[in-house]
Amino acid sequence: MQLDVSTSERVDVVDVTESVRDAVPSAVDRGVCTVFVPHTTAGVVVNEAEPRLLGDVERALEKLVPRRGDYDHDDVDDNADAHLRATLLGESASIPVRDGDLALGTWQSVLFVECDGPRSRRLDVTVTTP
């Protein structure tokens, strides 16, 4: 299944947990849900969706990989920082499925992290069963 995500900022963290949850068939007793971002300047992570933490994530990415740096790729697209940030985040997350639902921990959410927005993006959600 494909999910559409729109962002409003250059770096933006969007909680997509409910959309991913809705993509899991209720008939799946157990399996794995994989959320994949087919973009090179965005990522997906599992973490807490508390608003202050989301802001902390954005600030941490800026500290780890500053917007302006001595990046060769900026000669091409002026977005090397976004590619590097996405590399740190990763392009996919795998979440166990139990009884037709995501088996997330109490405070865990599925977060889409945009690094080169604002944009409209696509997430691929696949559920596999044993």
C-alpha cells in the first residue's frame, strides 16, 4: 500500500502511525510491517511523537549535519545536507504485527522525517506473514 505524506517545512517530522496502522489488514495474526521511504532526502524512524522531542530531532539533525557545509553535492542540487541526514535516519522501519495491529511499545510511533521539504512524498507499506 502507498501512503501520501505532505510536509510544510524544510525539515519536518510527521507522525504517520495511524496511517500505517490502517494499512495493516486486521486478519494478520502475526507478521512484519515494513515502512519504506523511496526518496533519498527523507527517512523513517520509530520513536516517541512528543512535540518537544520532535523539535529536538530537528535541531539534532541540524547540529549533526549543518544546512551549510563544505558539501560537493551542493554544486548539483544544494541539498547535500538532506541526503546526509536521510542516510543517518534510514529509509525503512520494520514493526512486528500481532493480532492485526502494530506491536509498538507504549511510547513508540512511526515518524516520517522530511529533510528537503516542503514536499509531497510517498511511503510504501508492506505487511508480510510467516
